[in-house]
Amino acid sequence: MKTFSLKKENIDRQWFVLDVSDKILGRVATKIADKIRGKDKPTFTPDVDSGDYVIVINAEKIKVTGSKLTDKKYYKHSLYPGGLKVKSFKEVNETYPERIIEDAVKGMLPKNKLGKSIIKKLKVFGGPVHSHDSQQPTVWNPKI
């Protein structure tokens, strides 16, 4: 029996909408990473981008456990001496709630060209409205 290997021509991609209000960040991020990578499909091939598109809404209402609200830090550097900027989870959630989910999912993907192409299939919106109605996404409720 030969090993199955998925080809680019045989990929079937779908669009899903996920509402993350009142859900835990890490648990949601693992489900999203598996979905956009294609690990939930029986035709998963590690070297082929075979995942689906995921639209995340209500990113500003995501929850974290413990004292991560004040203790979790996000770092950004301007590449100039002394250019390190540090913000807490709460500060980032108030200004750019989309970045929290994007960073969590990006950290769970491969660190190569494949990972850079996979992360482009994640669309995150802070509020309940998204701009991808023309793709006719289906509602996705993973067991978390």
C-alpha cells in the first residue's frame, strides 16, 4: 500500500466563523491552529498547506485564566537602541485585541515558509462584524 500524499490540486478549503467571546485564549488558539493547518482532516500532509480559513469575531471578549490579565506581557522592539516596548495583556486587549489571538496562533505554527502562508488564512476581528460575508462562512463551534 502506498502512502497518501495530498497535492495542491486536490485541496478543498472552506470558510468558518468562530465567536470567541468568554472562551479561554490558549484552548481556542490550539483549535484554530489545527483548523488552519489542516490537522483535523484525514488527508493531512505535513508539507502541504491544506487547512481552512477561519474568521474570528469578538476578539475583545476573550478570557485568560489566573493573573495573566496583568502579568502576561507582550514585547515589541523598534530595532533602535532602547526601543523595547512592553505592554500587559489588558493594555493590548484595549487597543489591538486582534493581535492577542494572532500572536497565540502564530506561536503554534511551523516557523518556516509554510507557517507564514498558513497564518494568512486567519482573519481576526475585534467586534461581532466581519467583512467576509461573500465567502459564505459556516459557524464553527469546537468543543472547548
